[in-house]
Amino acid sequence: MTAASASGTDAAPRRSPVPVGRVVRVKVPATSANLGPGFDTLGLALALYDELTVTVREAPGAAVEVHGVGEGEVPTDESNLVVRSIAHAFAAAGVAVPGLDLVVFNSIPHGRGLGSSGAAIVAGVIAAKGLLDGIAELAPERLLALATDLEGHPDNVAPALFGGLTIAWMSETGPQHKKLIVHRGVSPLVFVPEHVMSTALARSLQPESVPHEDAVFNVSRSALLVAALVQSPELLLAATEDKLHQNYRAQAMPETNRLIARLRTEGFPAVVSGAGPSILVLCSDPAQRLAAASLVAAHAETRWQPLMLAVDFLGATVHREDGVVS
């Protein structure tokens, strides 16, 4: 026995128990976090989806075929965020990762404040759940913890996983969430610009402390926003006021800030979607969406794509070819 083999460096890699040929199909919604006053806490799932098919193959490693958003831009090997998220979940389950082929169809814009990285992470952990079906169990709370490990905070991954409106927070035992059903009168409208925004840059503009009265202001508006989204959509304009983060980030996205101010002056509950630069308008009926879209079309200096979306109530899903997993 050589020194190398004695130390284990020549040992064959552990073979994965996941059978070759197993196929899972995953669908994950876009999300909008913060919703104005609910900074790093509130998130909403939207009916705009990334979809992928994962097939277990004999050869090790991973190959990713990307269609739609990110095609020709995102990595197509093991460094791909979806693949890394699958590997993270497998490691947590104590199971070796098999060789994987992924075919991805992306519709969620990247770098626009619609949770694209959170969706990729959730796609990976939910795909792992399907691949590990019958081998290892990944409970919903564990999926949230794994996704939060990678994303850093749960406000986007919680609604992507569970759908609807989510309140997310951190406890001594890890990330927690509460899912709420949004009032049927709430009609989300998203304006997506051609330019992107770095989440890291947006966060760097936040001060380390804020005035006491601003903190109290946001606590009241966050509580009101939950009531407005669940029960009383007519309160959405007042409920989406914010003094905690949007003003500080305004300098990095001046047109977003200008259009939001114009929309709110005209009575539309407009906020920055996530870290921006997209704009979310939480309309109280479909007709209000058309009026908001006309206003932006008339006053925007650059091109903004209006997306009239429903609230996604289901969250991420994974199906095996031989049946539904979750």
C-alpha cells in the first residue's frame, strides 16, 4: 500500500444512490421582497416562472443548457447556482451528488429585483428534494434553511418556496416563515427596465442606523401592509409608505425613484421591487393596472416593460416523471 492510498487520496469517489435516469421537473416563481416598508421581512410570489428539468446521468459532473434569460451568460457547469444549490442540499442530506444534466428555461429577469438568484437557489434545493425522494427526506423547514444558507436572508426564498405573501424572520433555530393568502382584489403590476441593479450596491447605500421615528413609522406601515394585502386593499397606498431603505437607494436608480414618486402622487401604491430597479405597483383592481401602465408609458425616459402578473399561491413545485413529489 502506498502512502497516497493509505491517506485516502486514491480512494474512489462515493457513488450516489440516486438511480441513473431519474428525472425531475421544477417550476419556481419570481418574487418581490420588501413591498415598501417590510424591509428584509415581507415577500410576495409572482406568476412569472423559471422552469428546469434535471436528469441523473452516468457520467459525473454537471452540464446545464440554458434557454431564455441568462442564455449565453450564466455558467453551464458545476459553478452554476442551481447546480451548487443541488450540491448544498445533497451535502446536508449526507448523500453523494450524481452526474446531472439540466435543461433550464428562464423567464425571471436577472438583476432587476425580482428574486432571480433566490429562484435559482430554490430551484436547486427543490430539485434535490425530488432527486432524493425515497432516499433522504428534506422537510419544508429544512428547504428554507438550506436556501437561506445560500441566499443570506429568507425574504425572497420564502415566497419562492411557499408562494403567496410571506413574513420571514430569523430565530435561534434558523429562518422561519408565515404564509398568508393575498386578497383576491390585489393585482400586481411590475415595470422592468432594461438596466440592472446590484443587490450588493443597493445594500451598501443603507445606513447602519436610522432615526427612531423612521423605525416606528415603518413598523406601523408594515403592520398595515399585511392587513391591506390580506383584507383591505383600499389601504395599500398608505400601507406601502417607507422611510427605511428606498430613499437611501434612490441615488443609484434615479428614474425608478422619479417614476415611483409620480405614480404615488397619482394614487398608485408603487414601491421598489426588492433591491430594484424594477417597480412594483400593488394595484387594488385590474383597471388600476392599465391606468398605471399608461402613466409610466407617458412619463418614462427609457423603456420599461409592464408585466401584469397574478400572485402565485403555490410556490415552487417539483414533479418526478412517475408522480408528484410536492
